[in-house]
Amino acid sequence: MVNEERLRHLIRVSRFDTNDGKQCKPMTQYARKDYVSMRLLGSFVTGTICFGILLLLWGLYSMEELMVQLNRLDIIGTLTRLGVSYLVFMLVYLGATCVVFQLKYSEGRRKVKKYYNSLKKINQMYEREERLKMPEHKDWE
């Protein structure tokens, strides 16, 4: 006879393994602070690369304006604006990264907790069945 409750839990566990298992694995290996810090480090690198690409595209688009600024010899002002732009861009980008990965970590931990609860219930069901199947030997006592 098929135990429907156990079957539901087994399906839930299987669904987690196939869909969310790989994504939620870091949530079991790292603390929230470590997980978010790793993601922030990666986002710092990608954000810097993206800013460089955006700067290059802007430079190609507004080459005439850029040449006028360079002819005025206002290099310090241009570099200051560039530095402030970079800082603002990175603060916004890293802030968004922090919020997104905090939420992903919370959601992943919630899914992992459900997964472990289902495993625990399945294990309890199997143990209960084993206890019912085992014959009692009173002559051992």
C-alpha cells in the first residue's frame, strides 16, 4: 500500500533536488554575511568592467565634447567628475547587489529548511514503518 503523505514529501524533495538544489547549495555552506560578501566582491569586478564599457561608449558617442574639455586643459575637473560618477555608479550597483542577494539568501534558506523538514518527516515515516514490521521477542528480556 502506498503512503500518500510520504509520496507527497518524496515528490517535494525530488522537485527541490531537480529545480532549486544547485542554487540553494551555497545557502547551506555559507553564513549570510559571507554569501553576500562573496557576491559583492564579484559585483565590484563586474561593475567596474561595466563602468569602463559605458565610459568607452560615452567617449565614442561624445568625442567632440570630450575634445573640447581636453583642449581647455581641465583635466583635474574631468577626472574629478569621472571619479564621482564612478563612485555613485558603484554605490548604486553594489547597493542593489546587496539587497538582491540578501533576498535570495533568505529565500534559499527558507527553501532549504522546507527541504530538510520534508526529509525529516520521510525518515520518521520509514522509522515508524520499521518499528511496526519488527516482531517483538519477549524471550530476550
